[in-house]
Amino acid sequence: MRRGAVRRLAVVGEVGTSPEQLAADLYAAHRLSLVRLAVLLVDDLAAAEDVVHDVFAGLLTGGKQLRDPDAAVGYLRRAVVNRARSALRRRRTARAYTPPEDPSRAGPDDIAVLSEEHREVCAALKTLPARQREVLVLRYWSDLSEIQIADALGISRGTVKSTASRALAALEKKLEGER
């Protein structure tokens, strides 16, 4: 689809079901899991919610045509991963011009909510390269299969396996080094 062209989402579902109603149903059913996925990728709840809302807005105004309602969830996951990547690219560009915040200072809300072990895993996860982090988040937090991860990231199943293996080894080494 060329830039500027706007197409409505066409999902073949129940007779008389509008694309807006199907999008509303998808939003109600999958918004929270998509926000959790985005939070793990962009490390910020507000940015994660923006990513998910942008994806649903794009689903209605410029989304691709979907013939199977089950395919919509995969499309949404992939769109969230792509939007999260874009958000991280924008963030990296912005940080090149302004000094980044001190990531070692966690707010009192963060300290109260996360257990020590969870914070250690999240901190170690942040040190991994983006692709490894994405594969682990999709596999262990979103509970996706290798095939679903490959589809969401646009890579082969073998790449998912090898990336997950390397990421787990690096994560284990990092966590054992902290103890």
C-alpha cells in the first residue's frame, strides 16, 4: 500500500458485523495482553499504551485487509512489535540530543511493585540486544510459540530458536554474575 492511501479494515466475520465492531471486540479482548507486550519492549507504560492505541487506530484507518478474524490477533502482535521498535528508534534519536535519565534511580512505585527477583530479571533483560529481548519477551511473557514469534518478528523459526538459546545463555550468565 502506498503512503497516504487509506483503506478500511475488512474482516469477514459474522453477517452484518462492521469493521468498527470487530475492532472494538478485538480491543476489549486483547488490549491488556498487547499493552503488557509493549511495556516489556519499550519499558514505559505510557509509551506502551500509546503504541497499542496507535495500532488499533491504524487497524481502522489504514490497516491491511484481513479475511480471518483469528489472523487479526497475529496482525496486532506484529504491529505492536513494529510500533515498539519505531518508538525505541525515536527515543534513541531524542536521547542523542538530550542527556538520558539515570536508569539506576527507580521511583518508589517501581520499588514497591516489583519484587527483587523480578527487578533483577528485568534489569538483565534490558542488557540484551533488542532482537534477543524481543524473542524472550514474546516466548516467555506472551507465551507465543516459535512459529508465532517468527511471524511476529518476520524471521525464520530456526532464527527464533537460535536467538532464544543465545539470549537465555546470556541472561543466565548475567543473573549468575549478580549473585
